[in-house]
Amino acid sequence: MKKQKTAVEWLVNELGEYFPHGISGIHLMIEQAKAMEKEQIMNAWVIGLFSEGKTTSEEYYNQTFKNK
């Protein structure tokens, strides 16, 4: 199975093309964003496992990430 990129990995790759000399100055923020994204993905999987179809993925996203 081909490994997919997360949104953060994709963004880092794209930024690298615009800044060929590197984006090392924001390395710590990138690692923090990757850790946050990993936690969000893992939490979504667990919630999906136990929700038994009570909510759609769109509803979950809106409840979890949309500003009220």
C-alpha cells in the first residue's frame, strides 16, 4: 500500500519548493503541527470506532474543529 501524505507533510513539501534554501527556521512549528495532526487523526479513529454511526464525518469535523 502506498503511503499517503498528511496535510502537514504536503504543506512542508510545497513550501520547500517556494523556499529552496530551506524552511529550517520553522522546523519546531512543523514538528508541533505534525504531532497535533497525528493526535487528531488518532482521536477521530477512536471516536469513529465507538460512535456506531451516530454522527457523520462532516458533523464530527464541524463539532470538533469549526469555530462557533
